[in-house]
Amino acid sequence: MIYDEYGSVLLRFAARLLGGDWIRAEDVLQEAAIRAWRHVGLLEGQDEGLRPWLFTVVRNLVIDDRRARLIRPVTACSVDSVVIPIGDDIERTLTRHIVNDALDDLTPQQRQVLHHMYFLGHSVAEAAEALGIAQGTVKSRTYYAMRALKTALNNRGIYS
């Protein structure tokens, strides 16, 4: 009802008070409608008193807005100049993909020993026990697996 009957007139009034700022005028009009809705019990049956009350509310909201802007002035800043730091995991994801692809070039035994030594963090003795091989074998497989991985990554342009 308020928007239908008084919306356009109140919007023009608010825009005029705000120096032609239609966006802020729409905000003021919306706030005035909310306040009218909150005071619906007071305003019922007062069609002749509703219009002046709405204009007073709009005027007071504009005054409040002006005072608030004097206390906290709005600083204009271009959206293009705003830098929002965000975590970018693309580099890490691509590296992980390339390393996984390079691991496919290794033999199953080499992948298995690297898994125990680097991914699970086992010592040579723990890896040897888990794999059921001698500690010397774990050391040599780890050495050759790392050389093969380095070559595979070098072939992919990652490791030089």
C-alpha cells in the first residue's frame, strides 16, 4: 500500500533531498517503509496523517544519513584497485599432478620404497621391516628411485 500510494512521491522527495542520488533515495524509501510497517498499529485508520508522517520519516532519515556521512566520510575507491589476497592452490595442485605422473615412470618397488620413506616418514629400519627386505636394499632402492624420479621430473620440465 505504501509503495503503491506514496512510493514514487517519497522517492522523488528523498532524491531531491539527497542531491539526486537515486540509489540512496531508494534505501531511504525502503527504511521508511520498514518503519511504517513497524508502527502499523499506530498508523492504522490515519490515512490523512500517514502522508505527512512518511515525509517526516524520509526527511529525518536523510538528515541521519547526512550526519553519519559527516562522521564517517565515504572514501571512493576503484574496484579495480582493490587487491583481495586469496590463497591460490593452483601451483601446488599442478605440481602434485606432475609428481604423481612422474611416479608412474618408476617401478612398483621404487614407488613402494618412496611411499614408506617419504610419504609415511618411516626410517630405513621401519621401511625394511614393513617391506620385508634388508635395510641395505631399502637404501639402494631409495637412491635409485630418487634418481629415476629426478629424471622423470626433469623430462617434464620441473626439476633441473
